[in-house]
Amino acid sequence: MGSIYKRGKTYWIKYHHKGKPIRESSESDKKMLASELLKRREGEIAQGKLPSVHFELIKFDDIVRFIIYDYEINNKKSLSDVKRNTNYLKNYFTGKSVNDINSLEIERYIEKRLNDGLSNASINRELASLKRILNLAYQQTPPMIDRIPKIKMLKERNIRVGFFEQDEFLKIRDALPDYLKGVVTFAYKTGWRFGEIISLIWSQIDKIKWTVRLEAGTTKNDESRIIYLDNELVEVFKKQMDLQKKTNAISPFVFPNNKGDGKIDNFRKAWDTAFKKKGIPRKLFHDLRRTAVRNMIRAGVPEVVAMKISGHKTRSVFDRYNIVNEADLKLAAERQEKYLSESLGTNLGTIVNLNKNRKSPRND
């Protein structure tokens, strides 16, 4: 038996064919029209016909929701990024039939985003979301698109190699609002991802051993992680505790938003303002992750331990972050010069001594 339900302002119908549920939009806000469509579909099934799907009536607006639902039910950590990507996609594709979303239309979208000043990497993230939306629409029963157009990703530039030098970090931290200071300090020391840090809740903190634990399934690589806090980070966490007690804020988050009552959402404005205020070229929050890894290696922390702290699963990813800057190259040159100056004299001296002791060849 079929059913009628409302999604937004539009009525949808649900019926079954060969034991599989089929959902279809009536494209109307009138329940009577949805009821008529349901009766027509049930009649087609009774006659042994496969209910026809009018792809030209299905809009991008009808399928874009699939990716949000997919990320929500699977508790994927990059949901906020996907929502941002889909907003850009909706600005362009809303109102278009799925039949019109072909390779040519996608190329036009790419051209528009390039004209908007986006990097190839940013556009590729949006294209990846579009590809996922189309795949999910194709997997529906019945399919909501009849084919998936080929989406050619753009060639990305060389990997970004941004780092924070210590004086830069201290200046930026000083310019940030108080509620973000602890966040960036934690990122600078541990290399954790922004989403992992702002999602930290007090039940993950051992206040006796002063450790922080991430359970498997809550991280990007799905592996559990535990770290020990150094003295500076212990003070950061104690300060967060005292602040919540003083303000009587009720929040499970270690680093709540500026109101103290929920999760940090968008910090871009505060981030950009800090760089402008200090006159420092803008960097990414993710550059703190690269910096933490590099600092750990410079401090002599074994690579495998640094990977466990930062949460890198493969060494190939780890190596991309351990990129030398000009100071590293200068240090390498100085060390080589010192090594050669200490060893070269002895080697030459040995050669000279050998020459002195060597007998002249006979002229037989």
C-alpha cells in the first residue's frame, strides 16, 4: 500500500515495486494531485508495467539532499565542508532538470568558478560533491537520473607548504578572540584537525593523567588516538574549565563558541581579521597541522610517535608535511660546512703523510 508525505512544500508519494520502496515527487503542493499520481503508479504496477520516470521533471533541487543525508547518517566529519560546497552548487544548478546536468553544463560551471577567482583545488572539492550527488541519485530506486556525466577534475598545483614560524603564531594568537586562543594553541602543539578540536567534549579528557582521547570512528582515519598534554596545554584546559564555571555556561565542549553555549561554527572572519591586524600574509588553519608535525620532528620526536599524535595514518601523507623551508636549507648548509671543516684537515693530512713516506719509483 502506498503513502503520501510532505517534504518541504512538495508532496511526495511512496509505493513498492517488486518489494522495493519507490519514492517520487509529485512536483506539487496539492495533496490531491499527489494522490492521483499514487493511484496511477499503483495501477501501472498492477498491470505489470514498470512505473515510468520522467527525468525531465526531476530537478537538481530534488537530488542535492542525498549527499547531506548520506553524510549525516554516516556521521562523516566533513559535513560542514559538504554543506558549503552544495550551497555553491545550488546557486548554479537550482531549477535545472537533471537531464540538463551534462558534461557541457559542468564545464560552464567550472568556467564560472574560475572566473570567481577560485583555485583548482577548491573547485575540485565542489566537483567531488557534485559527483557524489549524481551517484547517489543514480542509486535510488527507481534511479532519479538516467546517466552520470563524466566529470573531469582540474589539475591541482603543487601541494601547499605553508608553515607558522613561532613569532607569527604568537602574533596571530594574540590577535584572535579569547574563545579561539585555546583552539589554535592546541592545534599548534598537536597537529589535530580543526573539526577534531572543536568537537572535543569534557568526557574525553582525563583530568588526573591529563590525557585526551579520540575514539575510533570519530576521527578522519577512523582510528582511536590518545595524547598527553604538556604543561602549557594543561593550563589551557584548566583555563577553559574556570571560564565555564565563572560564566555558568552549560556546554559539553571544551572549546565552545564565543557565547559559551555551543559548538564553534564559523571562525573565518575572526581568522582573517587577525592576519590583517598583524600585517601577516594569510595562512590556513591547516598550516598549524603542518607546523606541529615539523616542530615535532625538529624536536627529535620519532616519526611514528608524531604520526600517532597528529593522527596521520600513512607515511606518504606525513612526508608531504615534513617539507623543509629556507631556514631548514640554511641549517643543512651550515651543518655540512661544519662537518667538512672538522674532517677535511685530517683527511688531507693523511694523504700528505702517505706521500712523504712513499718511495720514488726506480728507473730500471
